[in-house]
Amino acid sequence: MFTLILIGLLGGLITAVSPCILPVLPVVFLAGGPGTDGPGAGGPGAGGTGAGGTGAGGGAAKGSGVADGAAGDVLVATAAPKAPRTRNRRPYAVVAGLVVSFSFFTLLGVTLISALGLPQDIMRYVGLTLLVLIGLGLIFPRVESLLEKPFARIPQRQVNKEGSALVLGLGLGLLYVPCAGPVLAAITVAGARGEINADIVALTVSFAVGTAIPLLAFALAGRRVAERVAAFRTRARKLRIVAGCLMIALACALAFNVTDAIQRALPDYTAAAQRKVEDSDTARQQLSGLYDNSNKELSRCEDGVNELRSCGKAPAVEGIARWLNTPGGTPVTLDSLRGKVVLIDFWTYSCINCQRSLPHIEKWESKYKDAGLQVIGVHSPEFGFEKNAGNVADQAKKLGVTYPVALDNKLATWNNYRNRFWPAKYLIDANGTVRYFTFGEGKYEQTEDLIRDLLRQADPDVRLPAKTDQAADELTRDRTPETYLSTLRIRGYVGDPIVDDKPTAYHFPDRVPANRISLDGTWTAAYEYFTAGDDAKVALNYHAKNVNVVLSGEGPVQVLVDGKVTKNIEVKGTPTLYTLVDRDTAHDARLEIRPAPGIRAYSFTFG
């Protein structure tokens, strides 16, 4: 269980700094208010200036030494000068509320809502309502007083002050939609199916705590700003009003999905780290215990390999609550699609990664449907509000989805495919066999190439339109395929057998064939990258206009083309793409790189 907890904690930490968290950050930052309550504390009563700091801001706390929130907004330095200073714990209350509500309702929300017969998106509306009410409380002290009354009966003085801060956190937890990876997928599936056990609870809590740590740091930073910046002390009342307006504006933006456009425009800069932690061999082994062993044949495929494989019969699309974009809501079965190539896309409408992936799928559907491609969107909800058919239909229309969409509200089809990611794409050939899948964003050109291959296999006489990007098609025709330096994903390797996770001496063979790669010197081969040792070299024969490699670490890398040194690269820092060759026309050549010890090499790409 310790390993499972560690995976959940690391997954939560990565999630908390991803683009998907941006909508809640302004509120979390404003949650701090001043660091202490009391004379010279730097804020208006217990409420301070923070969005979460609504603990007692509607009126003067006893001995606080500040004017009543309704009467004024300046400090009264002479009032109760000997009043004790109490530590402001509003940041902790907000983040604690977020963790508790997110964990509880992710696991038990589906069960409770079903048992009570409530609408699936009731929790989202509750969260939005709380956000609006607390925003109004910051603007109107009387509203704030009403919100604090339920906490006035609690004898602990400090708890009373943090009451509405905790309520704010509870509301944010209901609106919290982190980027989905295998860890959150495992939690969501278990919650949707009611399969709650000690392992899944431990995973959920550790994930929630992991997300809470960066958010708490952000809230504490906001508290410190409130303490240090003079404007927070002299214009406290005005800042409270601004914070309240911001919170109400955020609630409206979330309600109408306005924030999605901003998130879509940002790159998913945490994707690589998430894959390294949540899709590592260890994580897969741990998380696989949370699923059953059905459809094991799918394990014959690997995520995103640049080739078609035979991965067993395609599991059924079943357990569907409703179909969208079909005549009269008629179900679509895979048996009825024999003879067609089928692309199944697992997605959910609030997932930003899914939203960025959809335009590519929509183009393929439009371009290749007359050639025999059928796209099926399997909408497997991450959260309860995504189960509402009206919400899905409305968002699908806004996002331009016109192909059939299956509402997989019980995650039955998700489980059939042993899926772990939003988004995930599965290609099924004309005989009903899964031939390829890829998780997450990217690999669009590669996936389109494989779609075209399957269409030609289904009908050798088919006339295919130009690829989505005709210029890219001309550029990359017969190009050497992307090559990963990964123990599980390397293709076209020749030479000594690769040894996992152990420094090993390799030797170039007498000849490296076209589109093949080989190693020389000492290398440590791992799942994600190869690490150079003494006299490390990589050689490959390629056909392309340009060649790029992803490297990290620190040190020089020498580049040779056809035996001649063409450049020297200085590598420094996190994984970055380096251009090795850049010519005007495609050509054949032998490339060799000689990295310094400690340099990590991830993949070669060709254009």
C-alpha cells in the first residue's frame, strides 16, 4: 500500500501545477488574507481581504481592534491595544475543505446522488452557489454574517473564525476538475462502480493531499502578500469587494465553461512528468490491481507504437446510458460496423486534454468517413456533472462533435478496454480487431497514417483524400519513423541485446541498415530514456530533411553526419528538442551522436 500512496501523492503534486488547476488559483491565492488577527494585523477583522478569509469579516471580532466591516474599512489602531494576536489559519481551512470535499464526493458522490435520486450535476451547482454566496459575503457584510451563523455555536473560537473559509474550500472541492491521468482514472472508476476498499481510499486521500500541498503554498503566499503589501492594510474594504467580485466572476466563468478556452490555449507542460510517474511500470502494476483481468489481449499493444499490431477482438461498447448524434438515439454496435475501420475515442467534455484532441478527430471523421472510417466517441465521465446527457449534448455541439457519442456513465466500456487515460484513441480494423491505441494528446500524424493503412487493408482499391496536412504529407513521405530510446518502445534497433536499468557496454554492428538504430559504448537503458556513460554513441541511418533529438542533463554532444563532425551541442537542463540536421531536401545519411556521460536521450524525430 505504501507504493500506492506514493504514486497517488506524486500524481497529485504534478496535477496541482498543471494548466487544469488555473481556474481555482485566484481564489486560493486570495484565501489567505493577513497572517494574524489582532492589532496591527494588517487586515479588517478576521475576514481580512482574502476570498477564503471570510471568517469574521462581516463584523469586528472580539478584541480585534478593527472597525465593523459594515461601518468602515480602516484600522482603528487605538481600539483594544492589548488584544491577543491569533494566528490566521484560513489558508489551511480552505485547502482542507477542498481536499475533504474532493475526496469524499469523488468516491461516494455517485452512490449518494443515485440513492437520493438527485440530478447528476447537483454537486456542481452546489459548489457554484457556495462560491457566489461567499463572494457576496465579501461584498455585503450582512450576507457574511448569515454564512457564519452555523459556526457560531462551535465553542472553539478559532474554528468559528475559519468557518466560511472551510465552506469556501468545500465549494471549491466540488468545482475542482484536475487533469486526468491513470491515478484519477482509477479513483473515478472505483467510485463510479462502488468498489471502495482500503487501497482505493488510500490512493484517493494521497492524491488529494498531493494536490493540496502546492495549493496550500499558493494560499500561504497570498497571506504573506496581504501582510506585507501596504495596500492590503489601507484599502482592505475595497480589496474585499474586488475579491468578492472576482469570486462571483469565476463562478460565472465556470458555469459557462469560459475558462476552458484559456486552458485549451496552454500547452500541457506536465504531461511528460505525469506519464513518468503515473504510467511507469510500477504504477501500472499497482493500479492494475484496481481493475479486473478481462480482455487481457489488449496488453499485446503498447501505447503509441508506430505500427499496427493484433491486440485481440475489440471489446463491446456496452453499458451505455444514451447515444447522441444517432438517428433517434439508436445504439451503434461494433458487429454492425464490420467492414469499416473504427476509431474509438474515450473523452469527457471538461477534460482540457480531450478538448485539444477533438479538432484532429473531427477532421479525420470528415475526411475519411466516405472511405470507410467510423468514429465513435465514448464519453466516460470523470465527475458526476458530466453524466448529465443535456450537458454532454450541449458541450458536444459547442466542441463540434457530430459523430456518434456513447454516454458511458457507468464506465463499463472504459473498463472493457482497460483504459487509463483521457483522451485515449483505439483503432479497430474491418475484422473487429484492435490494432493500435494511443493515450493522451499528440501522435496525430502517426495515428492518421495508421488510419490510412487500415483503410487500404480493408479496401485495396480505396481512393484516399490527401492527408489533413498535405504539406506535411509531402514532406514526410517515406521519412524515417520516430524512434524512441526506451526499453519498451524502441523500434528498429540492431546490435547487442538491450539490458534494462543497468550500465552496459554495447558495440556497433558491422553495418546499420536503413531506418535502424544502434548503440556503442556504455549506456543505461530505461523505460523513459537512455543515459549515456563512458564513450557512449548512437548511430542511425535515416531518410529525412531534418533530424531532431530530445535530450536532458548537462554537457556537450558531438554530432556527426556521414562520419564528419557537423556541430557540437551544449545540453543543459530539462528535456528539450535539439535540431541535429536541417536541410532543404530529404536525403539519406548516417547520423551519429556522441553525448557526454550523464546526458539522457529520449527520442529521435524526423521531418
